[in-house]
Amino acid sequence: VGQEKINLDIVTLTRFLTEEQTKHKEATGDFTLLCHALQFAFKSIAYYIRRATLINLTGLAGSSNTTGDDQKKLDVISNDLFIAAMRSSGRVRALVSEEEENIISFDEHPDARYVVACDPIDGSSNLDAGVSVGTIFGIYKLPEGATGTKEDLLRAGTEMVASGFTMYGASAMLVLTMKGGPVNAFTLDNALGEFILTHPNMEIPKKRAIYSVNEGNSLYWEDPVKEYVNELKYPGEGGKPYSARYIGSMVADAYRTLLYGGIFAYPADKKSPKGKLRILYECAPMALVFEQAGGQAVNSKMQRMLEVVPEHIHDRSGIFLGSYDEVQKVIDVHKKFAK
Ligand code: P6P
């Protein structure tokens, strides 16, 4: 062995999940097995993304998904991988994917008690540019007697049992939170093929002068949003302008905001009156992570994001997500306009 000091207190995701299960006496192990299937899907997607350029997986697959986005080859592979992993786990009754128009029911598992909503590769339009993309997921438990119809997923984010996202960079990161619990981040050690707990109990700074929004849409913004952003850019006497950071890949912008603090926003506007980001597999999962890390998440009507109920499985929403005090500023500006 070399001179490096080996840290023997390594918590792998597998160990973490097993220890979590022991905390719940009534646990059947179904959720743990579901998370192992998720883990397998993330490792597989990470493998393909790492090799994408080498084996020419970037570029369009010549088809388009439910919402008209051009499908990248990796989108298709990742979606197929995710569906196969959820199906074969035997613990998932149904799955909503950004890449699939309809809910996918796993009728071969009639007793499975979980439904999953996911975006297998969010931010994929950035793939060729080497920008970090990721998988965003939310997990719901089926009500007794439910059979996994799409109505079983048209629920508020407060009913999720867990959510999280991955970010496929040089090494893949997984941010995972279970309802009522801490936010933990794991880093994939490619050599061992294990996700290692590297950021236990993440807490977002209460405030930070960083804002993350696509200002190319400012022509379409409603007045409260315009005023809010202007106050950040042109603060009063003696104030210091905020820094602007915008990558255009939600997982990358969200992870930076979670780590450093600040605010990420994709407001509903005159061009996209319902907003661009989807509730089930972008807004709600991120809202649970940020709330449980001590932040806030609201929609463009300043409603708590986790209480918003989607009208259909690909429903969209505006979103303001980030440090508690930074989101509070948006709420306060909107209150001023509401008077
Ligand atoms: P815009 C990527 O397409 C995505 O869904 C999110 O990952 C990202 O935050 C947003 O859209 C970027 O949208 O309009 O700024 O390019």
C-alpha cells in the first residue's frame, strides 16, 4: 500500500441504506432494494456519460420526446436503463419519465408499493459541451389499494418519501434525502464502483449573494421578478451587487446553490406562463432537498413548491429555490406588488 492514509470509516451508499433500514422496525426492505436499483441505474448512466464522446454517444438520436425536445442518444440509453432498473427491482409499480408521454406501469409487479418520477438526463441539451448533466428523481409510496395509475402521482411533493439528483461530472455525485431526514451527498469512486458518503448532513447557507437565472428571458418576466433581480444588480447606496452564475443545467446550478448558497430561479413568464421546469421530476424533488437542507422553494405564485399538485404528469411550474433568506427576498418583493 502507498503512503496515503486510508480512511477506514468509509460509508458506502450500500452501508448507508442498510443502516437507514435498521432505523425503521417496520421496514420490509422494499425501499432499500428500490434504492439499490437506483444506484445501479446511476452507475450505468455515469459509465455511458464518461465514455460518450469516445464512443460517439453525443449528438441526436433522431427522435423527439413527449415535450418535443430533440432526444440525444444518451437520453434514450439512460431512459431505457432507468426503466429496466426500476422494472427489474420488483419494488416499483409505475414510473413517470420525462422521456415517456405516458406513465409506465409494471403490471408484472402488482404488489409493488412505490412509484417513481424521474428525468433520466436533465440538462441533456448541454451534453456535447461537456456540461454536467444529471438524473432527478422523486419517490412516492402508493396509497393502500392503489394500482399505480397516473392519478397516483398527481400529488403534492410533501407526499414524497424520498428525492434527490445525480450530477455526472468527472466523478458522479448523488444527493439523496429521505422525508424528514438530512440531505446527504455521495461521490462515486469509479475504481471501486461505490458511492461514498462525502457530504453528510448538507445545510445550505442561510444567505449568499449569488443569483442563478437565465436573464435572456428578462423581456418576458413579470414586474415583481424584474424588480427583484434589479435590486440584486443595482443595490442601494453602499450595497454590493450579487454575482451571476448560470449554467443552464438544473442539477449543476442546483448543486452549486446547495453547496455555496444563493438562489436559483426559473420564473414563469409571458413566454412560458406555467414555467418551463416540470413539477414531478424537477421542481418537487429539488424542493424537498432544499427544504431539508434548510432552504426554501416556492413557485411563481409564491406558494410553497412542495404543496403544489401537478395537473398532469408533465405539468410545469415556475420555481425559486435556494437559501432561506434569498427566497424570502423574492417573497417579500411579491408581497409589495400584491398590496
Ligand atoms: P434555459 C435543461 O433543458 C433544463 O430543463 C434545466 O436543466 C435547466 O435549468 C433549464 O432547462 C435551462 O433552461 O431556458 O435557461 O436554457
